[in-house]
Amino acid sequence: MHRDPPSARPQVTEYYKLSEKPPSLRKRRTLIFEPAILNLNSSPVDETHLNKQAGSRRRGSAALPGPPFDKTHLKKPAHSQRPPPPWREEIRSVLISRARLARRVHALARQIEKDFAGGDLVIVALLNGTVVFLADLLRGLSLPLRLDFIGVSSYRDGAGSGGLIFTKELRLDVSGRDVLLVDDILDTGRTLSRVLAKLRPLQPRRLKICVLLDKPARRLEKIAADYVGFTIPDEFVVGYGLDYGEKYRNLPFVGLLHPRIAQGG
Ligand code: IMP
Ligand code: MG
């Protein structure tokens, strides 16, 4: 089984923090380490929300030296990290754009396809945070599989991992089958540890974990995912299925909440 080393995973280590300064005065920080395993040519993605400058450079890429998809367009000026207008009041900045999500989910699907080919795969996804990621991942997987869900919810409906309750039990028989457990984010690890403790006694042939996001800084349980979309810093994120108080799941990108919202103001 191929398991990419942590160093090959996209690390969102730094990002533009939006200050009160106008974009032109903001200092550019980082960017984002895009690993070689991403095949940037293979997924046509809608990047129209990206700023005009980056867009025109891409459209004119025939004139640029180097490969058709050079990565310069990833180094966007700070203001391109601003969320689209409808979200600007609540979302402080875009951490992972829609285009990057699409590319990475596509790459994960290729890897999963390769690893589970010829097996008897059951995807077990945790509700509700996986819905958007899962829908994209599933459509990228060209192999026979079954799908089931486990419902798990924390007592509190805001941020953080409180006590857990199971709201839906697994229905499919996973014994002797390959199981890919899918979650939105691996944070403290408590949720996935509890779910693994439920699944292991059912004796799947293989049990692997796939998460869109990994926040290793907050880990309390000794647990690692086999497939990770992005490793992110210790920040509360929303969008692309992830919620705050059950809101923001429909954002097409992963973003950072305004502190004012997180503080309930
Ligand atoms: P864990 O049990 O601490 O690993 O947390 C897992 C669950 O907490 C995830 O499935 C999410 O529902 C939620 N969670 C953790 N961090 C975040 C975040 O940054 N944004 C939104 N939900 C989060
Ligand atoms: Mg959640």
C-alpha cells in the first residue's frame, strides 16, 4: 500500500492574515507548499474566483516559459486570499481555495484507487462534516465500492470537541472487507479513536483513514491518517463541509472565521 510521507502532503503552514490595512499595504507572507505528487495538469478546475492578475497570467500561459501549468499563479497577492463578497463579513480569509481543494481531492482519489483496486471496498464516512469532501472524492473514484455513514456529533454545537454521541450506526457488513473511514478533520483525534474502537471488532480486512484536513498541533490521541488532504495550522476552519454551529458548511473553500463570529459577537 502506498502511503505518502508526511513531507509530501500539502502543508498550509502560513497564510495571509488580513489586517485592517488596505491590500496594497499588506505584507506578503508565505505561501503554501504544493507537493510534487499533485498533477496540476489533470484536473480542469474553476479558478474564476481567483484574482484577475493571476487569471490573466494563466490564460496567457502559452507565452510563459516552462511547463503549461507553472505554479506562479499559486503565489497570489494578499488580497486574493479575501473571501468572495457574500462571505466577507464573516470569513476573515481563505485558507484553501476551491481550486486547490479540487486538485488535492483529485490526487487523493487517484491514490486511493490505486491502493484499493481489486478489493471489496466500503467507504464509511462520518456525518455531517464529510458531505462536501465526500461527494467530490466519490465522484473521483473509478472503482466499485459501497458507501455507508456513521453519525457522530459532539454535545456542543459550536467549536471544539465535547462529549460524543452516535446519531447513526453503521448498517453495512464490513467484516472481511476493506474499509476506508472518511472524516473532515483530524483534530484531537478523539472522534476517530472512538469510531475506530467501534469498527475494529467488526473485523474488516483493512481499515484505513482518510481526512481532508489534519491539525496535528491539537492531537490528544495517538492516531494518524493514511490519506491527508492538507495539514493545517492550529486555527478553527469552516467551509467545504466544516461547520461552526452548523453554519458555513456550504462555503466552496476552507476559510478562517472572523474572531468576532467565533466569540459569538
Ligand atoms: P477531534 O475529535 O478533536 O479530532 O475533532 C473531530 C471533529 O471536530 C471534526 O470531525 C469536526 O467536526 C470538529 N472540528 C475539529 N476542528 C474543527 C475546525 O477547525 N473546524 C470545524 N470543525 C472542527
Ligand atoms: Mg463538526
